[in-house]
Amino acid sequence: MSAYFLHLAILGGIYIILAVSLNLIVGYAGQVSLGHAAFYGIGAYASALTALLWQFPFPLAALSAVLVSGGCGLALGLPTLRLKEDYLAIVTLGFGVIVDMVFLNLELTGGPDGLPGIPPPRILGMSFRPPVLYLLLTLLAVVLTLTLTHRLVHSYHGRALRAIRDHEVTAKVMGINTPAYKVAIFTLAAALAGLAGSLYAHYITFINPESFGLHTSILALCMVVLGGMGSLPGAVVGALALTVLPEMLRQFKAYQDLIYGGLLVALLIWRPEGLLGRGKLSLKFLQRQ
């Protein structure tokens, strides 16, 4: 396998974790998040800084990314998840902008110059710098993420989340603690995004704020909508598809956000459930007259 395809496969795995985490919020809990890349960036910076400043080994650095991102998700979720739809979207969008500004202006994060020299993972004396080994590490993280989320969404708690998504008032009448569920799933999604950020930071070995701005939040949302909201296989398909698409659009980089936005609008109009929104691939939307 060539180095280029290995690179795409590793990025695809990282984006699968990011898309699955956002799908928990958007697809299963029915909430709106337009700043999910902020948690992705928080995880990346937390992992990078603990490895650079305190020489944490990769497992501890990744754990710190999960805990810090999850803690930020909890801190944001507690006061805001009582908000509805447009208001919640505005708050999460604002949170993403604030985090981006912190990354740009904080000396600890390297400001706009970013953080270079992030060490590659080393576990039990084995370096995962070679792309083949890093791909195996990423696939392990993907499998663990998909196993965790699959068990969650097919449990009682998953049914409670879907009840909240479909009709929150009815869910409350049925005795479901809707605020607690929404905060919990927001926290878990933020923690998983932090894991994706840690994998990204230690793979690229350099991060700067540009990688975690609104563009990345829009990209993650497009992955979820393309694959199908509320579908784990859909999140995987959407993440892989939109890992390859930017490479195809590299010469149109200035217009990528416009293309993603147009794709998102088109899907919401003609195929709101996404490609795998009902658990199987459907191309009926291509057969419209």
C-alpha cells in the first residue's frame, strides 16, 4: 500500500471517530452542534501539551485528551442543553469560535504558529511512527469507538435517546430524565472527539488552530448528514467519503466550504435521512425524474 493511501486510511479512521461522536449528538439525541471541532482541537492540544511539557506516554496523553475534552463538553452542556434548536446551534457555534480564538492567542498553544515536534506514539517501547503501525493503532481506536457506541445505542439508554430525539415532551412524561441524558451524551461525544484529536496530533506531529475551526465542524456535520443521521454505518461511510473528497477538491481549496455547504443543503432537501439513514444503502434519490 502506497504512503498516500496509508495517509488517507489513517485520516479516514480519525474522521470516523469524529463523525461517530457527532452522530451521537445530532443523530441519536436530536441536538444541534455547530462547534464540534472545538472538542477535536481541545483533545489534540491537551494530548500534545502533556506529551511535550510533561513527557506523558501516548496512552496517558490520549487519556488526558479524552478527560479534558469530556470535561469541556460537560461544562458547556450543563448550562446550555436546555436550549432548543436554533439557540443551541448558536451557542455551540459561538463556543467553537471562542476556542479557536484561545488557540490563536494563547502563548501556551503556540498561537497561530502552532505546536511542532509532537512525539509519535510509543507503547511498551514500540514506536508507532511507521504509517502501517499507526494505521493499526487508529483501527484499534475505531473498533473500540464503534463497539462502545453500538452497545450504547442498542441499549435502554439508546432507546431513551431516540425517544428524546423523536418527542422530548413524551419522553419526559414516560419518566426519562431528558436533561441528564442530553448532558451525558454531549459529554461522551466531546470525549470521543478528544480521542480523535489526540490521534490526529500524534500522527501529524504538528497542529495549529486552522485545523480545528468552523471548516472542520462543517465537514464533520456533512459526514453525519451524508451517511445518515442516527446510523453508525452511515457515519463510517460519510467519514470515508469526505476524507477522499477534499483530496479530489484540493485545487479548489478556496471553495471547499461552499461545496460542503451546498452538499449539506442538497442532502437535507432531497435525501434528509442520508445514504444509510435506514440502515441500508439506497440510491433512490439518484432515480428521481
